[in-house]
Amino acid sequence: MAGIFLAGAIAGGAGAIAWTKHDSKPRSAREIVDSQLKKRVEQLELTEEQIARIKPIMAVYEETFRLTRRKCFHEIGQVFSAMNARIEGELTPEQHALFRAIQEEERKRFEKRIQSRPRDSDSGKQEEGSGRKDASSPGDAPRQK
């Protein structure tokens, strides 16, 4: 049973690594909303008057989107931390040391990716995680002292 769990955890970790290496440029909430507006303008053939009325609606939801994404980001980090803590309990001392080294590499890649996230042009805020000390990367587990 533990072997299956460990295999799943390794596969999940590999998926997290692949995601952090993904070449697409991260998009801010503003860029996503702007893209949606452009798409709707083209699809619906909106008039200038309609665009003028729709833009403020989308601006309200831009902030909601940003906050929701940040909350989910933090919760996902907590899930990974709990999972990794349980995995550590199943490892030999040698595996534990290797697991910690792997987590440290994942953390470094994750932090590098977070630093490359675009900043919101209006507020100077960085998108999800924003390099905060309390944000957990997918590979992070609670630190042992």
C-alpha cells in the first residue's frame, strides 16, 4: 500500500516539476481579463458603447479573480505540505535526505517562477504567491528544526 502511495506521490511531484518548467509566460489577472474582453469584442461584435459599459464590469471581477487565485494558491501549498509530511514518515533515512534535496530544488525552481510573474500594472502587486514567505511551493513540506 505504501508503495502505491509513494509511486503516486512521485508521479505527482513529477507533474509539479513539469508544470514549473512549462514555457508559457505567466499571465496576470489584468492580462487574462483584457484577453477575455478582446475575445468577446470579436465574438459578439460589441459596439464602442457596449465595450465602454462592459469594461467596468470586468474590472470588478478582475480583482475578485486575483483574490480567488491567491487563496487557492495558498490552499494548494498547504495540501502539498501535508502530503509531503506524511510521505516523509514512510521513508528511510537515506530516502528522507534525498526527498529533502528534491524538495529544495523544487522550491528554488518555484521561487524563480514566482519572481518572473507579471506585476499588476495598477497596484504593483505581484500575482499569486508573490514571493511571500508564507507561500508554499508544490514541493514544500513543513520544515523540521
